[in-house]
Amino acid sequence: MGLRIKKYKDGYRPQWYAYYDDNNQRKEIRLDERISGPPPPSLSVKDRGDAEFERSRDRAQIKFDKFLDDLLLQDTITIQS
């Protein structure tokens, strides 16, 4: 489970994405949060970007956490890490 920067042929998509496993099936969602600031040159979420990028990552993580909490409350998925 985690956030993701989707690579594109000329760089990256401007939205944050997230993925999770539901009963051994990987699912991906597009979060309603734009990537702000320049991401790390590697485009890997394992690497840190500038302060603005990190703030957008924090906002995306909050939205993803809320998404997962809502799914768990609805009892529609079994999250596996």
C-alpha cells in the first residue's frame, strides 16, 4: 500500500495515485490531489522532493488514509499489507 507517482512518457502525471491490495488483487486509485513542486529526479516516492512537494505528498497521504478508513468502515475490503 502506498502513494505513487505515475510515470508518463514525457515525465509524470500531475496527480497523486495510490495502490492497495484487496484479497490479493492490486487496486489503484487516483487521488484528488495534485503534485505540487518538483518531485525528486528519480520520480520515486522513496526519495524526498522539495518542501512544496513534500506538503503535497502529506496531503495525498491524508486523503489516501481517509479513503482506506472509509472502505474499512463499509466492510467492503480486506486490506493486506
